[in-house]
Amino acid sequence: MKSIYTKFKGLYKDGRPIDFLATWRKAFEKASEREVNLFQKMYSDSWFTYNTPQMSLTAEGIMGKYRLRFMATLIGDESPTPQRRSDGFDIWTKEIPRVGHKFPMTARTYRKLMEVYENPRISEVQKVREIEKTLRADLQDAYLGCKDVMDFIALMAFSNWGVAQFKPEINNPGGREYEVDYQMDEARKLVSAYNWSDANIKSGKISPILILAAICNSLRQEGIEPGEILMSQDLYYWLRMNESTRLLVHGEDKKAQTVRISEFNDLLKENEIPDITVITRRMGLDKDGKRSALEPWNHNFICIKPAGVVGEIQPSIEDSELMEEDNVEYMNAGSGIRIAKWRTGESTGQVAAEYTQGSGRLLPIITDINAIVCMQVRGLEEKTIPADANGNARAWCTKAEYDGISSLQEG
């Protein structure tokens, strides 16, 4: 392919002539060999390991091993990225979904790069830096955008009772409906009897620290060691600063004082509660040419999970790796993600541009789903939960029991 990045002849780095695409191809290869992230690290990199891309891996095989259920997909097999098929769901119900997007570099941007390249007043080091920065930005966005989907699925499932959903009108514009249900055990889907709020703290209905301690203790009795608690920034701040926490840390006479982070961490440790991981992840969403931000994490939920890795991400080999096109430049970027670059222009009847595409067939598999607790603590209808077998009041119950109480009250 005659990439525009082959046009910048005569530029040198460390005394050697630069082939920008070849340089980045080697960078991706070295990163893959060392199993490191070339760009920024994501939540999914900490919680999942990446398997070797498989020639074929169907949902049926995963379902038998990890108890997954699927619906539809993100991108159609024969459709150009990022367009999707418009026919039925049945073709994709048994395959790992394909994710991808592409970015055009127009002739206008190329003119600006040429101005930099041909300007005699700019040093060679500056020229290399500016041209490589533009190339890096497209490669980075193409690559990380695919990994964003892995983070999105994991974070949504961890804050939605083990279910991740994509809907065109909400979080998958121009795409398809898609759902992964990790079939979390009903015993791990919990609902608080009361909203975690200042009013319920003051009335003595809840004590969040004691609730967390009790749930963690219950998990340990089952042989499961809780390793971290996931929650939103606003919920974390409230948990650290609410009246109940201040009372536990400072006592009655000094409960008006704020709780420092070190004091809060000591409180968690004393109650055998694991560290809290604050989820601040946002994804950019491009809908009808307008950019917006979307949070995959539901602020009304907390998640208690084992420390570190709880699953695998299984890639499948992309079609383009099996059937490469002569006029397309390819790079394997690691983690099962493939970068493609090609040109359009008069010969194709399109606007002159060079496209950078990132795509892959990827699916996170939560192998430890039955060791993870997902609990709704806000945004719920408060209900009276029946006492336990010993007559003790309960501050939470399972989602199934909660739904049953709702039905009884409505009746």
C-alpha cells in the first residue's frame, strides 16, 4: 500500500532512516512478545488474561465451560466497519462478536503534515515528533477503542448482576442489540433493604460498614476470599464521610470531624473489608457525528470480587488475517486486535483519505463469576424484608427474594 507515511523520505531517528509503519509494527510485536500494554492500561487488563487467538471458538464451547448465554452481535461478518448486518440475529448467536471502527485522515490533514515536513525552519527531530504524533493518535484510538468494549462489558456486568447489554439507541449507535449474560448465581445478586442515604443512616436503618463486613464474612465462610470492592466515586466519598462512618472512626464526641483516607482504610482493615477500587471509567460515544461520554458503571451498585484476575479474554483470529488484501497494510497490535490501513481516492470513487481501522473478535469470560457479589444499594424501592430463621432483622436479601416481595405487596 502506498501509505502517506511512506512519502516522508529523508527523515532520520538515531541516525537511521525512518519507516513509520514498520517502526510501529515492530513496536506492537515487541509489546506482544513481552505481554505488555503499548498504550494505557485498562481495568480489563488487571482483571482478565488474554488468551492466544483461536482459529475458531463458538459460544457453544464457551457456554459449556463457563455457563454463558449470548444474543446477537455487534458487527456483521460481511459488513464494512462500523456498519452492521440488518438481517436476523441467528447467524451470530454462536460466534465470538467482532468489534471495530475506523478513522479517516483527509487530504486537509495531509497538507498540514507536508507543511511541517517541507518547512526548513523546523528541525528534523521536531518533524519526526509531529508526524509520528499524528500517526500514533490514529493507531492508539483504533486499538484502544476495541479494548474499550472489553472494559465496557466487564464493568457493566459487574454493576448489573452479571449482564452486559448493548442497544443501538443507548450505547451502540449504528450497531446491533447484543447481550452477554454470565448467569451469576442468584445467591450473589443482592439488594439492600434500604437506600444507602443520609436519612437512613440517621434513622439507624443501615450501617454500610457493618453490612460490608457481614457480606465479606459470609463469603469467607464459603471459602471465597473477597479481594476488592468496586464502586463509583460519589458512593465512595459518601461512604467515607457519612455519619455512621464518622461515628465508627471518631466516636460520639468527635463524629463531626471528617474521616481521612488513611483513617478510612484502617477502618476497612479492622473490619476485614478489602480495599475499595473507585471506578471512574468513561467511554467516548460517536452518535450522528456528535461526541458524548458514557459510563458503563451503574452508580447504584457495588461489586465485591476476588483480588486480581477473575477471567480470560478470548480472541478469535480476524478474517483479514486469513484473507489479506493486496492494497491494505496490516499490523497485529496484540490482544487479538488487528490494525489495517488503506487509501481511498478517485480510483475508488471516494474522497481522498487514508483510513486506520482497529478490529478484532474478542469476548471477556468471567471464570470466577460465582465468587463475585453484585449488590444494588441505591435507586431502589425500599421494602420490608422478612426476618431470618432466628428472627433477626435483615438489611439485604437476594434479588429473587426482593422481586418476590414486590409481587406480594402489589397483590
